[in-house]
Amino acid sequence: MTSYLFNNYQRKPFELVSGKGVWVKDEQGKSYLDLTSGIGVTNLGHCQTDCESALLEQSHKIWHMPNLYNSQIQEIVAQKLGEKHHFLSYFCNSGAEANEAAIKLARKASGKSKIITCLESFHGRTYGAMSATGQKVIQTGFSPLVPDFQNIGFNNWQDLEQIDQSTAAVMLEVIQGEGGVILADKKWLQQLQKICWQKKVLLIIDEVQTGIGRTGTFYAFEQYDLDPDIITLAKGLANGIPVGAMLGKKKLAAAFGPGSHGTTFGGNKLALASANAVLDYFQENELLKEVQAKGAYLLQQLKKISSSKIQDIRGKGLMVGIELTFDQPVEKILTDLAEVGVLALYAGHNTLRLLPALTITKKELDFGIEKITQILTQEY
């Protein structure tokens, strides 16, 4: 079949046409347990009722107006996101956009240009975000990159010496999702933060994948006793409607005055209506405690699998990586799982990544565990 699309995605040979909760169907009517949540996006499940109602209600009022007018829905969502940690919000359309805004804010507020990021990090594919990303495979062919980004090793204590007074900001994930579900060492992060305070360096935490409850706290940085200057969000914020957010401490407000940054579609009322419904759901339910319990159960059960194909299993909350031995290509495992009705993801270091909806039930988790066990223990 002739395609009129660029071939920049390695697409599966089927189309997903409907979904409800953690289940999706393809064009042939086959059902799959979705352990991807659209790469950590539909945190409350597909076609979640509260989000659907909020979208429908807003769609009968107005869809879009530019950010030239007051927006009460932006104020409401910003307060819910930032009040606890004294953040102001800027709304955009994606995680990459949120990280671009964070880079601009850090450089403008500090008056410095050098930003330190981590090897194996992922911050997006737009030019600034890609330049911040610590993976050469993503940057290859796009030189020259945006200057003054410098990489240090993740959890590398000696590399902390590279943070000096000429540094505008350190930008990192507390769990490297695309890098292979690699968890930061808590003591290392706290020492990094201490150095940032001493050297007057801003700390940016990329919460695009880990935020909105994914790891068992609303923001993952809360489990590491951090107090970042800037955080970035997207993915699960509006449960599938494109939205991103850059949150920064109030002390940085003067650096983002009128004309310093902007977006046409960011913060539109449809996206923010869905985001507001997501935040209300968290306030009205014990979801974070459930995520902690489900995550512990998932890790416990996966670690019972006896298979020579597994090198390591790690994660936090419902963000889990199964690192495979390099003689077991993860793409083959993903194909085999899809054949038995389970969708999962790839991450760096030949890692099978699981990002199920936070609302997944124990019964649904057990189904997924059963199929993963079947595929990882079968002989070829």
C-alpha cells in the first residue's frame, strides 16, 4: 500500500481503533491488554469517563482562544499543580515543548548558558530538547546542536564536580524512562541538589514521564526529598489530550515576562478541561496509595519469573523495566507479546518497559504477568 507519510516511525502492522480502560482493539477486532498507556499518557485508562464528560462539556462552549485573554481554567489547573511547591505554570502542547520552555527560562533567569544533563537521558526531539538529551543515537545527523549542553554520568559521584558557578542549570530525570527505566540514587540526587544550592545553579526535573502519579507520588521528585526550581510535565496530565506544562518557582517570574515565550495552542480550553478532570480524580480517590501497592505487587510477581532471558527487573510504582540479555532482542519479545494479546514498550539497554494505566486492576495485572511469564519462559 502506498503511504503518504514519512517513514520516521517503526509502526506495528495493525491499527488500534478503540479502547476502554486498559483494553484496546485493533481493526480486526482483536483485544489487547495495553501495558503502555500510549507511552505513559492515558494514566486513568482509555476513554476515561470524567475526562470524556469534561471534554464534551467544554466542546459546547469554546474550543480555542489565544493566550491574549484571561483563562480561568488555566488558573484553576495551575493552582492544583503548583500550590504545594510554590510553582507558577506555563502551558504548552508536549513534553518537548515544556523542556524547551524550561531551557529558555533557566538561561534567561540565570544569565548563563551552560546546562548540564545526564548521559542516557531523554528530554525530547525538538532542537533544544534533543541537544539536552544524552543519547548520541538521537542526535546523529542533526549537527550542529544547540551549544552549551554538557553531559555527566547518571549516578556518577565524581562527575558532580562539573557543576560550577558558570552553570545555569542541571536538568535530569529522577528515573530515566527512555534510557531503560534507570532509577537515580537518592543520596546522589540530594548531593547534586546541595551543590546546585551552593553554586547558585537552577535544578530542573523532567517529570514528563514520571509525573502525574506514575511512580506512586504525584511527582516522582517528592520521593527523593528534592526541591527543584523548575519541573516539566506532559503525557498523563490530560489523559490523552495533548498538553504540556513547565512549572517554575515564583522567584523566576520576572524572567518570563510578556513576549519572552509563547504558544498558539498551548493551554487551550479543551486540553485544560481534561487536565482539570484528571487532577480532580486524584483529589477524590486514593489512587496514589493504590499505585504504590500495585507497583510493589507487579515487581514482586515479575521477580518470581525464572528465565535466562532476564538480566534485571527494576522500577518504581507502575513504571517498570525488564532488562533482557542481549541475545534476546526486545523487539522480538514485544512481537510475541502482541500475538498473545499484550502491548508493552521498548526502552534503552534492551529493556522491556511496562507503563500500565494507574487504574489497572489486580486481575488485569495478573493477566499481563501470566502472558509475560509465558513469553519469557518459552523455548524457541
